[in-house]
Amino acid sequence: MADGTKRANIKSGMSVAIVLKQDQESGLLTDGIVRDILTKSATHPHGIKVRLMSREVGRVKEIY
């Protein structure tokens, strides 16, 4: 499985699971399709921040 901490692994239109800001403590994942990549750096230890087609914003934990 691809690593959600590397920006190069994430493209617009991919299916991913993100953790929303309000779900960081519980670890609840939200599935969706990547609309925009918000993290500018090449990597981020907690996952690359993306906006889904549903307009939800969170950090990528899994890539499908």
C-alpha cells in the first residue's frame, strides 16, 4: 500500500481514507476522492493534507 506521508504518491482523483481534524483523537477515517492536495512540502509525518470531492479536509492515512 502506498504511503500517505509522501506527496508524490497522491494524485487528484485517487480514492483515499483521511482523518478529519475533529477525528484525530478517535482515529476515525473518512473515505473519499482527492480533489486538491493542500500540503506544499514533499512529505509530512502525519500525512499529506488533502481536500476531498465532498469538500472535507484531512490528512491521508490510506491510499486505495
